[in-house]
Amino acid sequence: MPSFEIAGHHRVWHLGLGIGVSILVVLLAAVAGVWYFLIRSPSTEVGLRQALTLYRHGHSGSDQGLPAPGVYRYSTSGNEALSLAGANRTFPTTSYMIVNDAGCASERWEPDEQHIEGLVICPSSHGGFTTSGASSFEQIAGTNTTQIITCPATTTFLPAHPRAGQRWQATCRTSGSSVLLAGQVIGRSSVMVGSQSVPTVHTRLTFTFGGGEVGTNPTDYWLSPSTGVVVRESETVRIAQSVGPLGSVQYSERMAIALATFTPER
């Protein structure tokens, strides 16, 4: 710590009070900078106006599709953390899902500018929904991580005739490494959206990583089978990445979102 450096170099103070104070100010500023950028990990919340700008910039012009394009509002809880310097950041209490339609729905959850999660959902010709992959971007504690997962176009997201206990698997890829996707139907349930009770199918997708990144990313979805809208979502992430002889850095995330209204903003 800087205080030990000061105590171990008493000759600095012998150069004069003005120089000593200047060095102390610089050291205190450095400590404050480390705390602000590494431990506090500030974020820039994405509000409705910015979410609408992002939606309109990427929108293809059609208002049709499943789920319907637009900006959906969610009540939000959770946080993300990095084992480096105890960095921790809490998600805002309200966040937005940006849905663009270009044959398939490109969904982008962006609670703040430093955290983006993407998912591609397509209506299946046989009913249900498929997914061709997911993506994420995190900027925390001075580190930037971008991950793009690509899956076969026929990968099941929601089966055409879902039943509790139904399971499936797929092999996806990211950065040259394989990622195992395991899907499961938990069951059917009704979820309140405002004052409306909405029928949903509860599924769970779990990505298991190997190679340079090791860990799992199970995500639960409560999906409206008629509209494809994510009514609720709950995610838990624990990923460790090797950084050489010093060991590994672990990233963790817990999030939960609940749809506030079925009508998207445009």
C-alpha cells in the first residue's frame, strides 16, 4: 500500500515540507483513482431515451415479428463482481430490452453502457423457438470482455410442444473453443405483468465453458409461447479465466428481470 511506501522512504520528507505534501497529494490521488475505477467500478445507466435511440438505429423498418420489435421495460435486481480488487457493481432497478427484427429477433439487454447481453431468437417453422447464439460485453475494473457464442441455427430455445422435464443439448463455439449448451423445460407457470396474469413456459439454458475460460452460465427464462416475449429472466454466472502463474480472475453475476408491460416503446 502507498502508506508503506511513504513510511519506508523517510528521506522523501527530508527534502522539504512542500515536496512532501505534493508527493502525498499525488499518492492519495492515485489511491482514490484505484478505488474509483477498480473497486467502485462506475457505470453509466442506459435510460429509456437512449434505449429508444439504439432501437431506432438498428431497426429494419418492420413492426412485425415474434417477439414484436421495440423497447421493453423490466424491473431489475442483481450485481456483477470481479475477484480483482474486490470490484463490484449493482444493476439499476429499471432496465430495458431492445428487440430488433430482421427475420429473427435480436434481443439486447443493456442495463448500463458497461454491460450488454445479446440473444438471437427465431420462430421455428414447426412451432416454438430456436436460438443461433448469444453475446456479452462487460467493462469492469479496467477490463473489457467481449464474448460471442454461435450455435447451430436449429438449436432449441423453446420446444414446439414443451413438457416438464424435456431436455436437449447442442455444441456451440466461442473464440475457437466449444461450449456445451444444455436445455431443459422446467414447466408451465403464470406470471403477473402489472395486473395481468400471463401464461409462460419456464425453460433453463446452461452454457458450460472449458479451455481458457472455465465455468457455467445457467439462465432461466419465463417465455410467452404465443409472443416469444421474455416475461422473466434469472441468470447466474461464475467464470474463471486463467491469467498466468498468478492464478485466475473470477467473474460472477446475478441478475433477475421482470417485464413491466407487454407494450414496447418505439
